[in-house]
Amino acid sequence: MIIQLQQGIPADLKEKILQQVKTVGFKGTEVLTQEGHYIVGIGKKDFDIRTIGQLPGVADIHRVSDEYKLISRKWKVEPTRIDLGEGVVIGEGQFSIMAGPCSIESEKQIELVVEHLKANDVKIMRGGVFKPRSSPYAFRGLGLEGLQMFYRICRENGIKIITEVMQVSQIEDMVDYVDVFQVGARNSQNFNLLDSLGEAQKPVLLKRGISGTLEELLQAAEYIFSNGNEKIMLCERGIRSYEGAYRNVLDLNAVPVLKEKTHLPVIVDPSHGIGLRNYVEQMSLAAVMAGADGVIYETHQKPEEAFSDGQQTVNFQESERLIKRMRKAYELRESF
Amino acid sequence: MIIQLQQGIPADLKEKILQQVKTVGFKGTEVLTQEGHYIVGIGKKDFDIRTIGQLPGVADIHRVSDEYKLISRKWKVEPTRIDLGEGVVIGEGQFSIMAGPCSIESEKQIELVVEHLKANDVKIMRGGVFKPRSSPYAFRGLGLEGLQMFYRICRENGIKIITEVMQVSQIEDMVDYVDVFQVGARNSQNFNLLDSLGEAQKPVLLKRGISGTLEELLQAAEYIFSNGNEKIMLCERGIRSYEGAYRNVLDLNAVPVLKEKTHLPVIVDPSHGIGLRNYVEQMSLAAVMAGADGVIYETHQKPEEAFSDGQQTVNFQESERLIKRMRKAYELRESF
Amino acid sequence: MIIQLQQGIPADLKEKILQQVKTVGFKGTEVLTQEGHYIVGIGKKDFDIRTIGQLPGVADIHRVSDEYKLISRKWKVEPTRIDLGEGVVIGEGQFSIMAGPCSIESEKQIELVVEHLKANDVKIMRGGVFKPRSSPYAFRGLGLEGLQMFYRICRENGIKIITEVMQVSQIEDMVDYVDVFQVGARNSQNFNLLDSLGEAQKPVLLKRGISGTLEELLQAAEYIFSNGNEKIMLCERGIRSYEGAYRNVLDLNAVPVLKEKTHLPVIVDPSHGIGLRNYVEQMSLAAVMAGADGVIYETHQKPEEAFSDGQQTVNFQESERLIKRMRKAYELRESF
Amino acid sequence: MIIQLQQGIPADLKEKILQQVKTVGFKGTEVLTQEGHYIVGIGKKDFDIRTIGQLPGVADIHRVSDEYKLISRKWKVEPTRIDLGEGVVIGEGQFSIMAGPCSIESEKQIELVVEHLKANDVKIMRGGVFKPRSSPYAFRGLGLEGLQMFYRICRENGIKIITEVMQVSQIEDMVDYVDVFQVGARNSQNFNLLDSLGEAQKPVLLKRGISGTLEELLQAAEYIFSNGNEKIMLCERGIRSYEGAYRNVLDLNAVPVLKEKTHLPVIVDPSHGIGLRNYVEQMSLAAVMAGADGVIYETHQKPEEAFSDGQQTVNFQESERLIKRMRKAYELRESF
């Protein structure tokens, strides 16, 4: 059950509503976000919803039987759009392209990518400064200094930044230098990190786990929302399987299913998804037709020299062709 | 190693070549198909390929390091096109649509589907008469009589037939009434069936196994080819996974990868793939953009009353819209 | 619903029962096996079971809500024991060991294995003469002649034979030379083969599919039973997974779960399960403690020279140690 | 490459060794643990190992080609034993039993479990106070206060504590109240947490990820070791699969394989592994025979009233029987 409260509801009215939620046998959780003020009621009893709906201070009330509540499309039919400022918006009605290297490597590299993005009218650059690596001896990213350099160059060029955050303590350091926090597949059920990103208010791109179910992904998003942050997008990035012919199985089935279950934007990462440079284009175009609100992919001036993930990274020429084709595919989709 | 023999090679020349294959330490298998005459050599030794290449009767010779040989694109770069007659061709340069019910149910049903297909210029109808069912007590199809009825009506209307064959002994009975034999996922490694279909000469659509690897699918196709039948198409139909939100995970990654590995056409089955009627359209359109040479999907005049698979079957209105959109998507793909 | 009929029930009484099954809205299937005579009723309606139970000719009646019926332990609590003759019995109260090479290779090889088995009081020898192979160019077994040789030597030595059957047409040729037909993982849903093995009456060891569910395995067994053959044992042989450290994941969880769901014996194949010779012992001992009624594993006089599967085959010394340890583990289990 | 340094090596000698590591083209990382002082060299060049081995201050040097180094059995053949004090040791030569509820619920509950453990001579109690839950609205544990209560009662009774840590910031608060930190499956690649646990020096039980490979598990352990903590045990807890008959697939194949790859103790969690109370015993006994160094399972005075995981939790009577049988099985294994 989701109870939308009226703006600026007085404390005593709110308490009365919480009291009534308890009376009908539910556990009420208060949620205050950038956009609204809610009480989420969890319980299984059957009761007359009007006993709450008619209370002063209640703007609206909805039953939601899913395990996830606030992110469900059963409650909020209108798709969520996330405004990054300067006209950059993610969500239905747009097709968002986010591109850049796996790892931020140097000032020169950032400049080359930015130039490529600007030439193709792409507004969001990806790039990791904190890298989750299987081996403790591998390159783990340029860290905060790298991020500040990344931020400075992008700001000067009107480009928004998306980059991965790996732990709670990084949020405070990073928050002023990112436009979108990315949560990687390995952290998709790092609940403390999700809680803290709920409080941090900056938009979050949340990746599906290595073998994550859609249900787990949606509940992970509920963590962020219920801690105060509605600006969430979900990302399909490939699931683990027995098939050895590609790195992961990019699961495009997730796209239309997620779009029906939630009002949040759905982004696809074809680079990690299939993990093979030569097929990033086909999978990206397929993602467009499956209904994605955007893609995030890896590009580098010289993929074969990239610090990480070179085998799944396209060069600028391939990237340019991909951008043009995705835009045509999106145009066709919109014409349907 | 693949040795292409000259048309009408005399027996003694062929024997000399086989002898030389043995001499260099390889095991030679002679393959005679509708299209050509080959010797496939299996072995690991290194030798001067010219010792065979220069022999009389050899038209061409190729090294192929894959486990599958004759179906490899490393040897035959030109894509295979399968001509079903009356202008119906499957393979690159076409986008083939095959549609129809899961099970053939009645004369009336066939007529309704045929009418729908004709109205939309679709030339190939699918429909099962021998049904593989998990339970021995479930409906197992109308059998041979159903097939003959199916054949008669389609022939009268210029529609080609694709239907599933489940065992060797059915081939002889069915061969005169089908245009394409379908091998289901559960039979994708039924090697005796594959052998016999190789001898049967009719085109075969071979589905990937329930959890089949691409390598297994390609080797299964090699069974058919090496028994004399080049007219094979591969079909991605979803793989089994932990995800409970859909029946299978339609693995579109397989499409571009198979297209690179083999010269055979690649078809996608979105109905079994995702298993949910509402998302068949998005997955079909995505399949087009991923590079598929065609789709095979389930449609029925009243899906909710279908004998089987109703939950993944679209109605004629949905089917019509899907056909139109797939053709537009294919047109866009061809323009790239 | 399972209706057990009285022995030698007159046709007219049987027809009346079938009629009453229809009257209550169920579909009745008559099943006649070596052991009994049944009507299986499939339907969902609720009705008073006594309307059938009191009919003349009905020995007993049971509701079974599972998809599989005759093999369910809900109906037949007593475990099935399969008597191969000469005191060789498979099922609860015994721990059956079946061992031998992947492929039958030669007379000499059979003799060596037989000698090893006799020295260790093992009564059942495995060995393939028809081999399912991924590649059409690989060794496919010695065929029927190999089987006859295999049979002759084993009969002379009081050893029973288990060997794989791959297609319906082989059954007739093989039936006189086998004690147990093995159905491989790739044929676990080859429903025509299962039907025919139901008619063939010889005991069947049915392997779980490559990624088969327990539900599918149980329904596959129901195919055999409902065609007239109660002598079935199930075999866990490893499932496919993302983990590359072993060939398959031997799923011992299946053992206690199957033992609760069905009255059929459950056998474990550690050789294909983990696929690595060095760990066959630990997995076999674990299988004993998980509750298996037997194991089937690969042994060869010189595993490194075996025609197939050498990497998962133990030598005779390892085999002897394994047999001794399994028997001790079984003894401990029985003492609980 | 692992270079073991002499105890108390002077800084200048160490620098010379690091310099030489660099000279031969490797990247050297210094590791200082409770037990030793190492330099791990990462690189691919071939060189004469004696150029380093002969340097003053080098105690020993080993090539290790695995991605993980310090935890490899190729280097350290002797199994790691972890001493928790008061005679409680985990590792080869012992079979360790850790039991207790999923969640710590109350003082009374702890006392009942402690009493049960003491009566059965079990020395280590598990119990969660910080609970990772899929839904943000579910019970998330009693937190630090619960831990302090848990600690107090266990200390009074000579019982050691293992409990889950979910984030870096909890370590400092928890460290004085735990004997073993547990890292859950969802955090198995939370690299910052692993780094910090490396510094924290307390023993760590590291669970395999939801769909984690053994390689990933081993590299995760390397994170802890390379940050200074050798006291690590690995835990198999079931992997995700397509099979719906149980919660997870407890993968006992992992046990003998891990035991060969690493010198660390290997523990099995049958409760999460199969997720069904009735089969915990069989899977535990199987784990013993597969070679596990211990088990960790869930028990509760009234499983049906447990705050979480009741369906996989055994009661005290079942627990007692399990303990006795595991000890007998271990005794048998040791007799081999």
C-alpha cells in the first residue's frame, strides 16, 4: 500500500495516518524524496482502503501487491524522467546515449573522448575511476583525482558524467563531481550502499546483478527510492550462463518486462552484455527495438591499448556509425 | 580440412585422394550432398596442403580448425540460401516470416490461419502435428492425418509448411507433406534423427537445445550436412536460466555470433524464446536488428483457446502489426 | 488419480470404470505393466472419490496431484526394487555398483574389466556400444557386434550389462543382449524412445537431461511406466552451469529430493557429474551419504588410452579403493 | 611469483628486492600479515628466478601461475589452521560445526541455542545481527546491541561467535564482539569490504557468490590475504540454477576442487545450499564425505517461528542427530 501525503502535511496528521496504518495491521514506513512524501504500508490483511483514504492529509492511496512498491508502474503509471540539467533528460520520449572508456586513463584520453562525443552530439560520458577488479593486483583506477580531472574537462564541454561508486565512504567525496552514480553488477545487492545513495539525492544507474533476477533488481531500486531518491534508472548488462561463446548473455527480454513493471527508465549495456566488440552494434540496435530508453557502451580512441575491457570496446569510427544507426532505429520505433 | 571434389570425379581418382588423406595422417569422410561432393579430413598433423591440393579431381581445398567443418563460414563465405520453390527463399537478402499455431487443431483453424497469412503476404506456415509434451497424458497432436490435411490446404493456397519431426520412423511418412522439417530443442542432439534428416534431403530448421551451446548447435548441423543435406537453417529459441520472469531467455547474442561462424541462415523463435505474448513484438523487432534471417512465431485466431502454448501466442491483429513492423525494421537494417 | 484394477478384471467392468472416470470429468488412460493394471485419470474437477472406489473391479484408488502419477511416492510408498536375476537386485536395501569403460573397445578390454569387477564382487558392468558424440566425425562405438561380444563375455562370468540405447529401431536388436537399457542425458526427453522402452519391458536407467529439471525427469519416467514398464531407475549425472572448473555440476541435492518424490531407485553418475578423475571418489562417497541407491562410474585398465572420456575414468586400483570405501560408507548410512 | 621475506628484514634489503622484481619486468606488491612478510610479483616475463632467490633477505621464492597467489596450494602445501583460542581450531585435522539461528532474535533465544550447542559439544555459534534482505521493508536484524548481547552470553559459555558483516564502517564496531567475520554471498565481490577485512586481522569466512565461480572466490580470498590477513576460510553455500525444486544447488563438487587449489579450510552451508529443512542432514553428511573441513547450518528452538529462513532451519532434535551422524561420518572419512 502506498499512501501519498499532501505537501507540507502537519506532523500530527501524519502521525494519525501512521496510527491508522498500524490499526489495520500494516507496518508503515515514511518515505520523503525530492518529489514527494509517502507512507509505504507492508502487510497482508484485507481491509477497507477508505478508512485511510479519507483521512486528512492523504492525497492518494494505492494497493500494490508487488514486493517492490514505490517503483511499481501499478502505482505510478507516468514514466519517470530524470533531468540532469542543461536539457539533458533520461527517460521515455528520449533515447539516451552514454559512451566512454571503461577506465579513465589520462587527461589526453578524456579530451579525445569528449571531442568524439561532442562531434556526435552525445551528452553523457561514462568512465570508471574506481574499478572493481577480480584480482587485487590489477589496475584499480585513478581514484578521486582522476574523477576531478574527468569532471573539469566534461564541465568545460557541457558533458554530463556517469561513473561507478563502490562504497558508502566514497559517496561524499564523489557527489560534487558526478551527474549519475553507477552501481555495478557486483554491488547490486550491497544494501548499505543503496541506502546511502537513496540519501545522496544524485541520480543512480543501477545494474542488474551478475545472475540477478528482475525481482531483485526492482527491490534494489526500492531501497534507493525508499531512502529518499526517486532518480533511478535500471540497467541490463548481461547475465551469467553456461555459454562460452560470449562474456555474458545480454538479456534483452528484461527490457520490455521491466518497462511494464516499473516507471523507471531502462538502459542497456551491450559492451558488458555480449563482451565482444564486433557485436556491440547489433546488440545495441536490438536494444533500441526492444524498447530501451538508452544505452551505455564503451568506446576508446585505441581499444587495443585500453587499460581494461579493450576486447569489448569500439573505436570512434565504430562508435560514430553506431550512434547514427541507433538514432535511426529509435526514430523508426517512435514512428510505430 | 575440406576437399571439394570435381563434379563427376571418377572413383579411382577419389580413392587416390582418400589414400593421400590417410597418408598425411588424417581420417577422411566422403560427403555427397545435393550441391557438392566433398572429403572431410579430421586430424591434427601439420602437412603441406598442396600434396592433396594438386591431385587430379580436387576442385578446392581448405583448412578449417573448427570442430564443425562443412557448415563453417571459414570455408564457404557465401551465405546459404534455401529455395522452397515458387519464389520462396530463405537466407541472406530476404527476411523470412513463418507463423502459425503451436498445434494443428482442425481444418477450420488451418483455413483461418492461411487466410491471415495470405492477407499479409506471408509464405510459410508453422504448425505441429507431432507434439513433444513433458507429460505422457497431454495432447500429442493430430499426427499424420492432421499433416495431410494441413498440407492439402496450404498447397491449395501457395503456402509452404514447416512442422516438427520427432523420430526417424516419421520421416518417410512425413517427407511428402512438408517443405521444412523442424527439429525441436529436445531433439537437438538426437544424432540418429540428424543423420536420417541428412539423408532425407528436405530443408531442416534445427533448434538450439534447451541449454544448448552454439558449438553443439553447429556440430548438430554438421551431422545433417555430412549425411548429404546442405539445406539447413539454425534457430535460436531461448535458453534455460534461473530467471523466472519469462519462460526462457531468448538469446539474441547468438544471432550475430552464429552469422559470423556459419554460412547457414539464422532464424529466431520469439514465442518460445520469451514465452509471453505481450513481448513477442519487441523481441521479434530486436531479432531483426540483431541480424536474423527470419522469425518463426505462434499465432492463433483465439490464443486463449489454443490447445497448447496459448500464453505465448499472438492473435491475428497483433500478428499483422508485427509483420508490418518487422518489415520496416528489416528495411531499415538493409539500408545500413 | 490412480485406480488400481483387480487382477484379471473382465473387460466390461473395466469399461464401466472408464465410463465413470469420464462421467466425473476426467480423462482416463489404461496402463498395463508387468506388475499391475491401472487407470490413470487426468482432470481437475473435484468429486467424491468413492463413486469410483466402490465400483466392482477396483482394487484401490488414490488421488495424486503431481503431474507425474504412477511413479509418485504419494501413491506407492513401498520402494521399487528391480530384480535382474541371479540375486542382483537394485533398489532400497542394496547399494548397487555399476562400473566399466565409457566405450566398449575390444574383447581383451571387456575381459580385463570383467576380471576387475569379479575380483571386487561387482555384478553390473557398464559400457557403450552406441555412443552419442557431439561431432559426426568422432568414434561412434562398436555397435551391435560389440554388444554381442560384450554380452557373451559377461554372461559367461555372471555379470549383468547396462548399455545406452539411442533410438527406437535399436531396441529390438539390443533387447536380448542387455540387462538394463540406459537412456542418456541427450535423450531424456526423446518421448518416442521412452514410449518404446515402456513397451520393451527390460529395466531402464533414465538419466536427467543436460539441464533437466527433476519434474521433467519424473515425467519422462512416467512415459516409460505408463507404456507398461515399471522397472525404471533414475540417474543424476550432473547439470550444466556457468562454472568452468568441472565438466558438469553433479547435483547431489537431487538425490534426497527424488527419493521423497518417487518410489523408483536413484543412481548417481559421478564420472559424468564432475568429469574429473581425481574427484570421482569424493563425489561417489558423498552420493552414498546423500542417500543414493547406487552409483555408475567409468573405469578402464588404462584411462589415458581410453577411446573416450579418459579424463573422468579411474583405473582399477582407484576403482578398487572406491568400491571398498563406498561399501563402508553405505554400511555407516544403514546403521543410522 | 611469491617471495617470502626473512623475519625483520631491514628496509634497504627489501627495497633492493623490490627493485630487482621491477628489473625483471614484474610489478611487486608487499604483503605483511600476522604470519609472514611477502612480496607478490605479477608479470608474464620469463626470467631466472635465482636472480631474486639469491638476494639477501629472501627466505624462499615460488612461481605461481594462478591468478590467485598467496592462497594457492601450489605455494603453501601445508593446510591453514585457524586458531580461535580456547582450543577451538578450524582446518584439516578437525571437523568444525557452526550452528545457530539465521537471525539473533532475543536473549532467551541465544540462551536456548547456547544450551543446545553446549549439550552437544559444539563450540561455534552462528547468528545474524545485520541481515541482508532483498526488500527494504523486511526485518534487518538487531544490530550492534544484538551483537553485544550475543557476545556476552556466548563468552560466558565458552562459545565462539560467527556473524555477518555487511560494510566497512561496521568492522570497527563489531571487531571486539566477533570471533569470525562472515562475508555473505552478495558481498563476495565487495572488494572494499574485503580489503578492510584484510586489515582487520580477525578470521573471515568468505562465502561463494550467488553465481560465483571458484576462481572468483579464490581471488576474493586473495584480496583479504594480500591486505594482511591469512585467517580465511571459504564457504560453499549453493549456486543459483534453473532448478526450482530447491532454493539453490549446493555444489559439493566445489569442496574437493577447492581443497586441491588452496590451503585454506573449506566449509559447507547446507541450509542455504538446498534451502529445505528436510534435506539438510543428507547434504551435510555428503559434505563430510566430499572432504569439507566443517559445516555451518541453521538451527532454532522453533523453526516455524523464526524471524527468517525458518523453512531451511532444523530444530534441536534434528540438530542433535545431525551432529552425531556428521561426527561418525567424519570418523569414517579419517579412517580412510
